[in-house]
Amino acid sequence: MTPTSVTYTNAIGACKRAEPPDLERALFLLDEAQKNGVEPNVFMYSAAIWTAERCGDAKTALFLLSSMERNGCTPNAVSYDGGE
């Protein structure tokens, strides 16, 4: 079975819920998706941003937000609210 954007979103979301949250793996999955031809969407980026937020890493969250916009993916309210 080939991973889809839903697969990657769920996997990145699991990184957010891990104790402790696993930002390194979330970023790896975001990169791996692109390598496998799955273009990151608002849900994938948002899940990664939420993971960074949960880690207290504002710098990475802002980097992901700007990457999202550079890649033509428009953030929505969910992208900004921390997934809560």
C-alpha cells in the first residue's frame, strides 16, 4: 500500500501526541512525503506545526509556516490555532 497525504498526516499527528513529542520524526515524515511524491498539504504542515508548538519550538513552527506558504500551500485557521 502506498502512503498518501492522509497516511503522512496521521503519522505526523502521532508524533505530536507522543510523550515526549517527536519533532525530529515529524520533520522527517514531512520530507519523506515529498521524496515519495506526496505533496505536503495544509493538514500535513499543520500537524508538523502543532508538533513544534507542543515541543515549545516557535522557531521551527514559524519556519514550517513560511515553508508552507513558499510551497503554495495556504495556511488556514487550523494552522494557526495549535490543533486544539
